[in-house]
Amino acid sequence: MNELTQEKSRIHASIVKSALANHQIARNMNELTQERSLIHANIVKSALANHQIARDMNELTQERSLIHASIVKCALANHQIARNMNELTEERSHIHANIVKSALANHQIARNMNELTQEKSRIHASIVISALANHQIARNMNELTQERSRIHARIAKSPLAEYKNARNMNEFTQERSHIHASIAKSPLAEYKIA
């Protein structure tokens, strides 16, 4: 009986140990399940983190694309500005050339006006000289008329009328020759002046 009791005690102790062992196994299994859950959660978190990183990388790539597009647009804008400045410089060159041409044209006009003024001055001087020559001719004609009057008076007064008349006619002829010579010289003088 004593052996039976001991055997029963050993069986009972084995059952208790087995139950404790099963409990430990269940506890270990529970911990293992929790550990697996944590690992799974970490894997999920890691996947989400990788997804976020990929999303951030995608946004960064888009941002870089926008920056690159902005740089390209800026370069094109600078190229357009440089082109506009080049066209403006060419336009200014054309304007400067037109100003120079206009100044040269004005200088030529002024030169032509100066030559015209000089020509008018020469014409005016020719007219004045011609008027003086005509005045000289009129003066000579007046003197000739006075001389003829004196000749007529001498003819009337002189007792040597025929001698005086011939002499006076000779002087009159010489005077007329002088007048004709003066008249002939006047057109030559005008021709030289012109």
C-alpha cells in the first residue's frame, strides 16, 4: 500500500509536472505567437516605411523635375532676353546710322545753301556792277549831251564857225568813239563779272 501510495504520488507528480510543462509550452507558444505578431507588425511597419520612403523619393523626383523645368525655363527666358537685347542693339545701331545719315544730309543741305547764298551774292554783285555800268553809260551820255550843247553854243558864237565846227565835229567824233568804247567795255565787264 505504501508503494502504491508512492506510485500514485509519483504519477500525480508526473501529471502535475506534465501540466506545468504543458502550461510552460502553452506560455512559450503564446510568447512565440506574440513575438511573431511583433515581427509581422515590424514587417508591416517596415513595408509602410519603405512605401513612405518610395513616396518621398517620388515626390523628391517630381520636385527635381520641377526644378529642372524651372532651370530650363529660366535659361530659355535668359536666351530670349539676350536675343531681345541683341535686337535692341541692332535697332540702336540702325537708329545711330540714320542719325549720322541725317546729319550728313543736313550738312550737305547747309553746304548747298551756302553755295546758293554765295551764288546769290555773286549775282547781286553782278547786278550792282551792271547798275553802276549803266549809271556810268548814262553819265557819259549826259556829258556827251552837255558837250554837244557846248559845241552848238560855240558854233553859234564863234566867228570861225567853219573851222571850229570841223574841230568840234572831230572832238565830237572822238568823244563818240570814247563813248562807244565805254559801252563796248561795259558788256565785257559784265561778262567777266558773271
